[in-house]
Amino acid sequence: MSEIKTLIKQSSHYLAGRLIIMAAGFISFPILTRIFSVSDYGTLGLISTTLFIALAVGKFGFPNSIVRYYAEFKANKQLDRFYSTIFWGSLLLTAVIGIIFVLVAQLILKHYWREDIAILLTLVAMLIVINAMSDILTCFMRAEQRTKIYNGIAIIGRYGSLAASIFFTFYIFKGLYGFYIGQVISGAIIYLIIFYYFQGKRKISLNKFSPDFFKAIIRYGFPLIWVELGALILNYADRYLIQIYLGTTALGIYTAGYNLATYVNDMMIYSISYAMDPIYMNILVNKGENETKIFFAKTFRYYLLIMLPIVFGFIAVGDNLLLFLASSKYIEAAPVLPYIIIGQLVHACALILNSGLFISKKTHLIANITFISCLLNIGLNVLLIPIFGIVGSAQATLISYVFFTGVITYYAFKEFSFKIDVKNISIYFVASLVMFFIVKNIHAGSHLSSLIGQVSSGVIIYSVIVLLLDREIRANLIEIFKKWI
């Protein structure tokens, strides 16, 4: 299928961008864990979590609506109405959310929570408006499959934000105030650049605002607020509960372990999902359901071909990676790593498996399942944290992800199912497991030497096993090799 080649090509663009952005994460991780105390790092994680949750509400499901409706409006040659309606509608709703957030921070949290955090949340309110609008504008580029421009903006934004935050923290306002002031200033500059570029390429006019289309995307996107919000609660509710039960120091340790696992997993999750969504909608509109099902079957197989060794490899090298990047003061986070990264792998599978609910526009089912999974997650955290500490919280996350993915796959496949290649996926699982047991026992002196030896050995072991057992992958690589020579 030509679409699979397009997926691989565009995924490689997103992957390259993700690798560069992930490098920023690896650069900032040891810096932030050292310039902030464990307690302040925990507070940073808590405020960042609050920002993510507020952004989920502020974006009002518009990014998903953009991807869902773009192909239809393009086919009908009504893109001016499409762009104008989403831009002006999102600007209005995002501004309202930002104002409400400021009022809540100043009138309620200032009196019932820590006053310094309430002040920081005022800066977060500015970031809600800036980041939400930036995300929505760049999502237009994603729908248009302009992957290189999308990546360029994302990379500039990430490194600009990192540089400004560290600069302000060191030289202007010490501590968390400087960090978030730097974020606001860099975010505003990036938004103005994006808007200037966007306005120059597309026609945005208030006269082309469509109330009917606005109502349609609100109906489609509103349940997705709760989907995204629920996904964030699944990811981050444990932070608040750890703060309540165990305190800020334990929260800082857990946040370090969680962030490290997230950096690794996000690299592939978003590379594939960002490329996949506009492609499958284009196939569905222009080629029909059968071709779309074939596309999903191949995408899921190739996704696990890559993700299974990454997850097993990460578990094998996790201790050395944590010590190398974050220092020994965060070594207590090591036991949470396997639960978190396996849980994220399972949850990431739902990005492909639940596509039938997006295609059938039954987003309310996703919202309902997400809500139930959130309740399960919170309940398990309340039960397990007092018994097992931060490991109990990680276990709660894993169980909740398994429940969510299982239930949502059941309902999605009732609407739109595709074949799961059990045979080849089993090969990838076994190859990853063999690699894990070998890599786990490789030690080469220093943490860095061990990491280099483990990673290089793991790549070779997994690749050899897969090439020996997967005939199709072997044939594809031979074909590519012949073209090169």
C-alpha cells in the first residue's frame, strides 16, 4: 500500500522531530533535577500536571476535530470556512478558560492552598491561552500533512522554551517563578511566529465563521475534552495523591521516574499516531473501509515491531539510565519504571485500536470509558499507595491502562474491526523477551559504558531474531538493499 509508505515516511519525519525534542528532555532532565531540590521538582511536576489538564479543557477537542473534518472540507473546497470557524471559535473558548483559571487561582486556591503556587498558576493561565492556540494552529499543518514545518515549529518551541526557562531561572528570577516566566515569554514569541506564518498562507476571516459548523465541531469535540482530560487523569492523578499521602519528596522521586519513562515512550507513540490520523481519514474518504482496515492492520503490526523492543530494552537498562541522567538521589524511582512504561505501551495501543469510535463519531463512548478508567485509577491509588508507596501508584496506573485498552478495543471493534497479526506480533514479543534477559546481564564498568553496551547489544540481538523469523520484514529489507546498490 502506498499509504503505508506515506505513513513510514511521515512517521520518520515525526520521529526525527521527536528525537530532537526528546534530546531536549534528556538535556533538561539532569539540569532540572539538579538546580531544583527534590521538593521543588515535585512542585514543578504538580504545576505542569495542572497545566496539562487545563490545556485539555482549553483546546476543547479542536485538534481532533481538525483532523476529523479536514479531508471532508478539502474535498468540498470549503477550507476557508473550515479555518476561519475553528480559529475564531477556539480563540474565544480558550480565552474564557484562561480567565476562569485566573479567577479560580486567585479567589480560591490562594486561600485554601499554598499562596506561592496560586501565584504561579496565574502564569500558567497565560500559558493555557498561548499553548492552546499554538497547538490548534500547528494542528492545521498536521492535518495538511506538512510534517516538516510542523516538526520545525515544535523543535523551535521546545528548545526556545527550555533555553528561556533555564536562563530566567539562573539569571532573572530564581526558582520556579523564573522557570514559568521564561515559559510565558518564549511561548508568546513562538505563537506570534506561528500566527504570522499561518495567516500568510491561509485566509482567516470573521465573515467566514460558520455557526452551523461551529456547533458540529463542539458536538464532536466536547466529549473529547473528557477523553483528553481523562487520559491526563490516568497519567497524572497519582501525582496529587502521592502529594497527599507521601509528601513532596516522594512526589519528586516518582515524577523523575515517570518522566524518564515518558520521554522514551512518547518518542514512538506520537511519531506514529500524528502521522496515522490524517492518513487514515484520507483513505476512508477516498478509498473506503476495506482499504482503511488493511492500513490499520499493517500499522498495528509495525507499531509493535518497534515498540516492544523499546519497552523491554528500557526496562533492562532503566537503572543505569536513571543513575546516569538524574543522579543517585533519584534511584528510588527505579522500581516504578517497568510498571509505567508497560502501562504506557498498553495505553498507546488504544490509539490505533480505538480508531473505529472516531470514524463512527461515537466519541461519547471514549469519554465514558475514560471516565470509568479514571475512577478505577483513583480508587486503586487510594488503596495501593498507603501499602506499597510510589510503586503502588505505578501498579495502579498499569492496571487502569490495561482496563481502558481492553474495554475500548471491545467497543471500537464492534464499530470497525481489523485483523490482528498474532503470529508476527508473537515473534516480536519473544524476540524482545530474549533480548531483555541477555541485555539485563551486561555490565561494563561505568553507567555510561554499560548503557552503550546494553543498547548496542540489544539492537543486534533483536534485529537478528526478527530477520530470521519474519519473512516479510526480511524480504522488505532485501528489496531496500537492492535499490541502494
